Amino acid sequence: MKKHILSLGIILAMFSCTHNESIEESTIQQRELLTKKEINDIIRKSIETSGDFLWSDQDVHTIYSALKHGNDILTVGYGSTKDNFERSATSETIKHGILSLISSTDKAFSKSKDEIYADDNINVLDVKISNEETLTALLNDSRVRYIEPSDYTFFEEDQVRSSKGCGYNQQTLASSDYRTVAPGARVPWSFDLHKIPQAWNYSTGAGVTIAVIDTGLSPDQKWMNQYFNDGYSSGRTVQKYGTFVDSWWPWSNNYDGVNDKCGHGTSMASVATAPRNNNNLPVGVAYNANLVSYRSVENVVIDDYHEKRGVAEALTALGKRSDVKVISMSIGSPFSISRVKDAVKYAYNRGKMIIAAGGTSTSFTTWFGVIFPASMNETVAVTGVKEGIYDNCDTCHTGSKIDFTIQMQRTNGTSNKVPVLSYYNGKSDYEGGSSIATATTAGIAALVWSKHPNWSRAQVLQKMKQASDYYPSKHSEYGHGNINALKAVQ
């Protein structure tokens, strides 16, 4: 469940025990906390002016206020240097040193293992903090890379739930939005524009594993479960994992399972990997690729503590898998989350191609630019454009960080999006935005990697760029533009 709680990580300085400094400290502590609206206004202004918001740029009072609005949970990124985010031989020693520092400055701090979370793969620690002095001490410690409020939620529950990310829809497809190919599968109209069916003469994604970090996979859609191998789709696997905890208690490890409770994750997995069979349903781009589905978020917005942690855990787990080549993330946050940033870099350092959505607007996100983590240099940022023209879709974000575009909104007199499998068995639906553009691009990447299994990520990405409209140039809003899948696999 989304929680109406806020949290803040704080940047403070060590205080000596002089009389004047004690007065200053008392004054600081007596100041009223900033309201959530005041904090959100600061975040909003930063995003509007710089394109991002970083807790490390904020003053102590702002960070402490945010921490107190939440569950008092602080994320501490530590390491021997600012770039030392991966666990190493010295990590455990540094971690214990950080905990000792917190214990010496925060009398309410509990060393109970039930109230401390330490990541096994990246140098990240979550603890409960009760005073500003502790934050000051942490920020002045050379072993601390950053501190952030773990459970500060920027959006209200009604805003997030009213987004277009979730929905258990099913729709009858217009005959003009697909064509049927053997043995009875429906090819979405957008696939033809990107020459994906022609690319199938060279590659169908066999031998490549696509991971989708999203809201999970519907247990009701059998074509994405027990009949994942059917028709022309064969010899592949589907695996489901869950790293999202649905609990008001931050220390809960009661994972919520693998099943989609939103509908978004099922649609993304469908457009990337749905089988090519004779059931008159939409086929996926890489219909012979393997699928790994992670339920790591409740909806498309990475906002609360358990979602931030869930996404980071999924990324590091996938980073360690040699079989996973492509990671598709049609989810995001309006601003950077340092623990997720660490996890993206962890997976990136292991050769994964991480494809992320540039952003899809709802009534309350129209002012965002390219969102996080698509804004990172380590990710491939994708957005959606309209059919046949370079005009961003009605809800899509564009900007200098975008790498590729996918045509996903019709201009033939309708506003229909891309046909996909529905949450419900044997049913179809329409899905769009940068979400569907991202999953489509992940499928194209799998086609290229399947054709050239010994290629590196850089080689696959370069081939995709060369097969795009604007190459060798890059458009200021649309990156390299629409990808020609046939060109990419030839």
C-alpha cells in the first residue's frame, strides 16, 4: 500500500561544545519542521530549473524535516570513496564503523537486526534516526557517500492510484490495428512501422533473456505463464520473482509475491515476449526470448521505501545473472534515488543493457522532463512518438537524455495505442506511452543480441543507433529516433 509518510536524509556538521554553538544548536532544534507542501515545492522547483533534485544539495533543516515527516528511516550510502558503491573486503568494517557512529550520537538508536537493513551487494544501510546531530556526524564522516530520507513519498496516494499506470482492462482490437500472421498471431500496427516482422526472418530473440522490472506478471494470463512456449515460440523459459514488500512497517521482509496487482507489468512483458501462436492474440517483439519478471513496485512510480528497496534488490540480483542481457524498466521517479542509482551502476558494470522509460505524464506529472533512471548515463532512455511523425505522444516526455523513440500512438483518426495481451487470460488490450516504447525497444535489443550472441552491450547498442533515423546525429528531443529493427539485425 502507498503510505502517507515522508522521510528525509540530512546533511549536518559536527558541533563543538562552546556556549555560542550550543545556543545555535538549540535554535536549530526549535525551528518548526517544514511542511510536506514546502518540501515538495523545493523538489518541484529544483526539477523545473535543473531537471533533477538531489537531497545532497539541501540544507540540514530541509532534510531533517523530510525525515521526520516519514518513518524516520535514513538511507546511508557508505564506502571508502565516493565511487565505492559495491561490496568489498572493507565494506563490513566500514558498515560497523558507521553503526557505531550512529549509536554514539543517537541515544534512541537500536542496534537490533530487526531495525537495520544492510544490502548484500551495494554499500547501502537503512537505519532509524531520531536527531539532527546524528545526521551532522554522518555528513562529516569521510566514509559516508550520501544520506537520504528513505520513505519520503512525493506523491499522495490518490495521485498515484489515479495514474494511467495501473488497470485491469481488456478491449476488443480494431481490425485496422493489427494484421494476422502464421500460425494465427496478431502483429501490432506499430511493429510494421519498425520493420519488426521482417527482422524475424533473421532473429526471434532465441537464447537471450529479457528481464522486466515492474509490477509483476498476471497469474491469469496463461500465455505468459504455463503456455509461454506455444506455437512458433519454443525452448524458452519464464521466471517470476518478487522484491516488493507491501507493508506499513519498513523493516518487514514479507515479500508480496510475484503476481501483478496493477496490470502494467503484464503489458510490458507481453509486448516484449508474448508468444507467437494461433490464438489470435498480440505477439511480442522477441517471441522466442526468455523472460524474467520482477514484481518490485506497486505501480509505475518508484516512490515509497519498499519500492526503492525492491527495485534496487531486483537490479543487483539481475546484475549477477550471466544469462540476463537486457533489463527493461518502464517505471521511474521524477528525481534521483541514490540507492537505485547504485544498483543501476552495479548491473551496468556487469554488461547489462538497462532500457528505461523517459516518462509518461498523468494529470500531475506534466511538468516533468526525462525521469529517473532514464536520466542516467548508464541507461538507454526511450519515449513514444505518434505514427508517422516526430511528435511526442499525448503523454510522453522528451529531452536531450532520450536515446530512441518508438511509434505507439495512431494518427489515422484514432488515438489507439499498441495492442498487447490483457491481464486476463485470452484477452487483449491497448497500452502506450514511454512504457510500451521501452518494452518494445528491449525486444529489439534482444533480436540484435540473439543474432550476435557474442557481442558486447556497446556493440549491440551501436548497431541499434546505426539502424535509427537520425544516426549519426542525435535530435535534441528524440535522440537517435525510431529504430528500424530489420536494419538492426541485418
